[in-house]
Amino acid sequence: MKIKLLYAILLAGIISCSTESSTLNPMNTRKSEEVLNFEKSIKSLSKPENRETPEELKNRKSLELSDRRKDILIPSAIELIKSTGVKEKEISKTTQGDRDKILTWAVKIYNTKLDQINKNSKFK
């Protein structure tokens, strides 16, 4: 009887340890594809090929992103804005092609969506 109990405990331990790394991150499963893509593009700015060049650092006057680095974020920012139901025409009309306005709008949407996810996860 004791041996069966020992085997059951060992089996439970092995199963729990083997499935520990296979569980999904619940925060990522609730994020939309557009939010995840925007996060990926923000994180991609830290890749060596996307870091500021010495010339960009020298010419920088503030903490503002260089035009090259903004161009990396724009496609995913536009997709994030579109995910709220806004059409391309409205984006063009509101931002007039200004990358700073597009990025500001996308960051506001991103923060709002993350706040909603965090609030929803607290209630569960």
C-alpha cells in the first residue's frame, strides 16, 4: 500500500513538473494580434540593427525617435488603430500623415487595451 502511495506521489510530481513549462501565459492569450504585433515592433527597436546609429545619436535633440525608427513602428501602429474600427481615411484625415500623431494615437490605444486586460484579469 505504501509503495502504491509513493508511486502516485512520484507520478503526480513528474506530471506537474513536465507540464509546468507548457502552460500558456494568460496575459498574452487575451491580447489581440494587433496589440502583440505593436509590442513586437516596440521590442524590435532594441535589436542591434534597429538601434540608433552614432550619427542619429549625434544629431538627436531630444528623446524623440529617429525617422528610421518611427518607420519601424508605423505599420503595426496603423494596424492597432484600425483594430478599433477606424478606417484608413479617418486615420489620414486625423493625422494628416504625421508619424508622431499616428504613434501617439497608437500608444493611447495600446495603453487603454492593456488597462482593460488588467482590469478583466483582476475580476477572474
